[in-house]
Amino acid sequence: MSEIIVFLLQAADGAPREKARLRPPEGEFSHFDGLTAAELGLAFGRDRVIHAGLIAGGLSDQVRYESARLDGLRVNRG
């Protein structure tokens, strides 16, 4: 059974050409590119991560919520 990705994380410092290769699917989909490859890598136990996709469920809901909060903090700071 194949799951559908509903939330895409992409490193802010990833190459634009590579980031453009992953297009959001149609429908309910979210995207976040507010972290560097090194910051995303920390979450996955790697040095660098450029792309990560999350399927529907509790984790994707929580990551979506927290990424929106992070964006809000950065907007309000400056």
C-alpha cells in the first residue's frame, strides 16, 4: 500500500533546481522550507537532509503546526 505525502520539508539552503524536482501533489498539501539542511539533518540523525516527506497522521499534523509557529516567530522578530 502506498501512502500519499501531505507535508514536504525542504532545506532552505538546498539547490533551487533540486528543490523544484519535487512538486507538491494536488489536493491538501503543505510545504515548509524554513530550516537549513544541517538543521533538518539533526532531526534525522544525519549531517544534512534536503528533502523529507511526511504522510497524513499525527506526526505530520504536529510538524505542520510547529513549522507555522516557527515561521510566526521569525516574522515577528524582524
